[in-house]
Amino acid sequence: MAQGKVEICGVNTAKLPVLKEEERDALFARIKAGDEKAKEEYIKGNLRLVLSVIKRFGASGENPDDLFQIGCIGLIKAINNFNTELDVKFSTYAVPMIIGEIRRYMRDNNSIRVSRSLRDTAYKAIYAKENYVKRNMKEPTVQEIAEEIGISKEDIVFALDAIQVPMSLQEPVYNDGGDALYVMDQISDTKNKEERWVENLSLQAAMEHLSDRERHIITLRFFEGKTQMEVAEEVKISQAQVSRLEKNALRLMRQYLT
């Protein structure tokens, strides 16, 4: 995708408006009251969000104008379904929905042939997941999706894998304004835990220089092989905080191990 492209679908991206927090709240109140003009303003004020998402698909070879249009559909769906009463930022809710809409478009236009039955199973799972997120404002487990649509977990995972677009481990999946979280941060290492550098060095002395929380996070991540999301749930902090604490702890440990 042309990263320096200024105009997409007739929209001058260099002059897109940025909404202040009070403006967003006021517009959403009007949107909930059925004000279509407010909705148009809110869409324009969040087009930068769509642009930030489609940059992630720069290596896909897809037309940026097409991706921008599809991303806007995801943005509109997010606006229609967003619950302002829950303590969740709109961008946190909207980004996965925009990404999902783009991935669905890319799957439908994928040249690799996948059987109709697999596609049907995958789409049922995807729609069930979106409905669950809409109702509960959180991601469902595979088991919950399986119970919702009456299909085994194994069949769901196989179908989703079959239609999945390859993803880079370095692709950012979330950014709360600080350190980005990448796909690789979501992957636990259970196969090669014994081979990791943290178990081949004298860790005990280095870990004594960490805070109790940092030491606990390092233990969960590298000795128990848990993902950052799993650690966040156990420690009762956000995944972004886990990422920052983990990176700081590893930096301190390297200082004492080198």
C-alpha cells in the first residue's frame, strides 16, 4: 500500500479532523438520540482510526482505497454497536471490529480455495463471536462459541485456520497510547520453555532485583508459559501494563546477567 498516499477514496487524509473527548461524548449522546448528522461527524472524526488499521495490511497487495472503504464499514458497525455505559474506550472496541471487517473481505477474496462447509462453519463462528462481544463487551472462548452454534471446538478451530489470512508475528494488535502489543506477545511457549535463555542463566540473583509484581509476571510468562492476556487476568491489571512491566523486568535482568 502506498504509505505516503494523501487522498483515499476522495478523502484528504492530511486534513481529517480529530475529536476532543468532550466532543466525542456530546456526539454520541446525539447519535443515540437518532441524529444522523452527529453520526456523520463522528465517522469523520474517527477516520484516522481506519487509516491506522489499514497500514497494518500494507504488505497484502490489496488496493488501499478498497481497504479504506471496508474499514469504514467496520467503523460504522462499531459506532452502531458501541455501549457507552461500559468502561471501554471507543477505539479499543472499534479497532478489532475494523480489523475483522477487513480480514473478512480478504478471506472472501482469497485465491486459495476452501470448501463451502468449512467456510460456513467459520462464518458461523465469526458471527457468534461478534454477537457475543456485542452483548458482553469481551472476547468469548472457543468453548463458548462452540456451545452457541452447536459445533465442536475442534471443527471450529480447523475451519477458522482454513480461512485465516497469514499474519506477521510483528503485527501490532493493540496500542493504548504507550507500548504496542504484538501478535508474538499473545503466544505462549510450552514446547521450548526448557530451551529459553531465562532458564539457561543464573536467574535467581537477577530476579531478586525485581519488584514482587515484576518477579511474579516473569515467572508466569517464562516459567509457566502463559500469554500476556492470561497474566493480566491473574494479576488483575491491563495487558498493556503487563507488557510494560515485562519489558522493564527483562531489561533490568539483562543488566545483571551481562
